[in-house]
Amino acid sequence: MRSQAKKPVVYLHHTRDGDGDVILFFIDPRVCPAGTHLQSSPVLGIRRSSSAIIDLRGDGQVGKYVIVTENSTYELQMPRAKAEHLARELGGALPS
């Protein structure tokens, strides 16, 4: 995966677009007005981040991940199950 500055964003969900590419919907608190969200370019990969997370529920079901798209690199927290699902959507398993 490419190395770029990671943009910290808030994960909302991911889906496939009309072309079949996996895309990410997110909020960038630095630029998004209240009630709006952004959409990524096609997602190329996901990996676990080595950064610590804020796990408000304390159940260990949240992780921090780096998601690389065609145009940007994002760092975000998301449920582990969603991250594993995203990795499967991209055709593989979540790297350790």
C-alpha cells in the first residue's frame, strides 16, 4: 500500500458503487458541516493501525485501521467485524 499522510476521519459505512468498487462513507470533522458526509474514491486496501484506540464500551470490539483508496489514505476507528467484512469485500483477510 502507498504511504501518504493519513487523514483522521469518522467511519459511517462502506458499500459498492455502480461500478462494483468498494467505497467508504465518512465524516471529516475538520471540513464537514454538521449533518454532512463524504464519499471516498475506490478502496484499495485496509490494515490495522498501530495507534491506540478509544474504546468507550471497553469490550474490545473496536479497532483502529488505515484504509487506502485511489486518492487518499484514511485512519479511523471502526468495529472489528466491519473491518473484517471490508477486507473480505476487497478479496482477502485482514492482515495481522
